[in-house]
Amino acid sequence: MSNLELGLWSFPVLLLLIFLRMPIGLAMLVVGFCGSWMVGGSTLMILAKLKSETYTTFSSYSLSIVPLFLLMGQFATLGGMSQSLFKAAEVWMGHRKGGVAMAAVGACAGFGAICGSSLATAATMGQVALPELRRYGYSGALASGTLAAGGTLGILIPPSVILVIYAILTEQNIAKLFVAAFIPGILAAIGYMLTISIYVRLRPGSAGIRERVPYKERFIALGEVWPVLVIFILVVGGIYGGWFTPTEGAAVGAAGTGLIALVNGGMNWRTFSESILATASATAMIFLIVLGAGIYNGFLALTQVPQEAAAWVTDQGFAPMMVLIIILVFYLLMGCVMDSLSMILLTIPIFYPIVIQLDFGMSVEDFSIWFGILALIVVEVGLITPPVGMNLFIINSMAKREIPIRETFTGVLPFVASDLLRVVVLVAFPILTLGLLRVF
């Protein structure tokens, strides 16, 4: 078997291990280690590579941003920011048709601005908003579908852990990626709200209406979300303004949310310890995936799979847009069975060299940013696509058997349609992604 054939066969072997419930990071590590050995390396050489790869990967200064953003999300939850965001959105929008569900989407967008994780946003906002949605007569399908979809805003609206990883892989500017993700993130939130508005008009019995709240109470509730705005401006504005690096910005954000949690009474030694342990656990999981992807991609480089794939696509003369669409469809399908971080780490070293050689009428930097945002959006759609979307199961588990999983699957489908429509618009009009980069 040639090295190229060995590299191609590694994909089905890797998927088989994942389907057998081996952790994704470990599966990539095992396949990459064994594949490198089969290519012709000695055991001692492979072990030496494992040592050097581990040191090279985890000594990267850029990766230190990951635990800091995760810790910021933990502290934000303790500080009661999710509750204040939802309450403010609810008193302003709850009296409209589908208003409480729209408020949940708005709160997810706000919390995503200080969290950076889809699963964490879905879990946190589910605890806050799901009881309220049910109390005001929202159907199980609409309530769970809204929160599952809203959770995906956590990874798209900056700061985003996945965008940091993508920036490291493609050697792009993290601050520019954050800015480019802002308009697509806002479009996602608006699209979800429009979806809710259409849904409740087609099915009037699926949502109740909250009583109108006086403007005095609305402004009081709005005033309670100032910490979220301050943290977001401080972190994202500070990074793009050049006040500090992305890692320093993440440290400032973690310190700021921790201070707010302490002042609000949500922080004590027990909750602080739990936050540190939860952050350490999530970081360890992410870093294992990063290491496994590094070993596996090193094996693919030995087999020349990325180079041969890029050469084959170029020789076929495919239209650049066709290649892009095929890749996005692949991401959409595989995102249903793999988490977003694993997909990005596994595929970017293969797909990026292919698409970067194609002519899309823009600079390499602009294309890299545009492609990264598109890939992130399509992969995140997998989190809410039945039958294995992770956000669906997180929200459904919070319903405590009140909402059958079938209803959650049904309720999220209109939001999936909204996401697909948004992808089409962003592919057709790259300026929506790159426009802010022209302004600043």
C-alpha cells in the first residue's frame, strides 16, 4: 500500500473509531501515531516526535487564550449576567408575539459576547429561559428549538474559541476574525427572531404573551446589563484598538467578569474552585483534541494527502465557487456527527491549502477570513441538526422529560432553514463578512 493510499484509508478508520465512542482527540492521536509508524518511521522516532509535538503545541503563547476565555464564561455565569440579559430582553420584548422566545435569542447573543462557547451558552441560557418560556405557554418544540439555536450564537459572536484556533492554524489575525464575525453573528440573531415571528403566526397556539411592562421597569432592567457591555467593549475593543494582545484581552475579560461575580455575591471559595476545575477540564479536553489533530495532520503531511488533493482539484479545473460549496456541504454533513473544534482542527490543514489556490477575486487575507467565518457557521449548524446535534440534547435534558426529543427535533428545523439561508447570503455577498474590516 502506498503512502497516499494509507493516508486516504486513515479517514474511514478515524471515523470508525469515533463511531465506536473513542474520544475524538484520542482517536486522532492513535491513527496519527500508528499511521506515522506504518509510513516507515521507527518507534523511537515516533515517540520522539510525540514529545517534540507536545512541547511545540502547548508552548504556543496564542493557545493560552483558550482557558482564559473559558474562565471568563464561567465567571460570567456566576456574576448573574445571563439572568440580567434575559430579564432585560424579556421586559422589552415579552409582550409581543413570540417576544419571550425572541428575548431568549437576544440574551444568547449578549451572553455569547462574553462566553465563546456554544454548548456553555445553550446550557446557561437554558437554565434561565426554559422555565420562563414554559410558564408563558410556549410549546415544547418552540421553547427547546429556540434555545438550542440561540446557543450557537455563543461561538459566532466574538470572542470565540474556535476562531482563535482557526487563526492559529491559518496564521491569520485574531482581532480581524473577531470583527468579521460580528455582522454574521448579528444576522444570525435577527434571522432567528424573524423565524420565531413567522412560526408563532403560522402556529398561534405555540406561544403565549407576557404582560406589558412599564418603561420605568424596562430601563431599570436595561441598566443592569451594563457589565456585559463593559466587558465586551473592553475585550474586543481593546484587542482591535491595539491596547493589548488577544491573550491579554482574554485575561482582562476573565479578571473583569470575576470581579463582577465577586461584587454581585456569586463568587465564593466553593464556586471559584468549581469554576477553575470546570475550566481546567474543558481546557484539557480541547488541548487533547489539538494534540491529536497535530499528530494526525503530521501523518497526513508525510503521506502527501493535502498536497495531492490540492493538485487534483487544480487539475480538474473546477470553478472556485463549486469547490467552496462542496466543502461547505461536507462541513454541514460531518458537523452532525463531530464537534466543531474537531472538525476545524481535522479539516482546515487539508481544505485550506486547496481553497487558498483558487481565485475568488480577493486577497489571501480577505479570503482566509471569509472562508473561516463560513466554515464556522456551517459546522455550528451541525450542533442543531438532528439526530445528533449536541445543543439539542443539552436543552432537552434540561426539560426533565417534559419535552420529548422528537419535539425538540421538530422545533429546531425552522432555525436550521434560517441558518442555511444565511450561509447562502454570506456566500453570495462576501462584503457582509468583510465590510467592517474596511471601516476600521
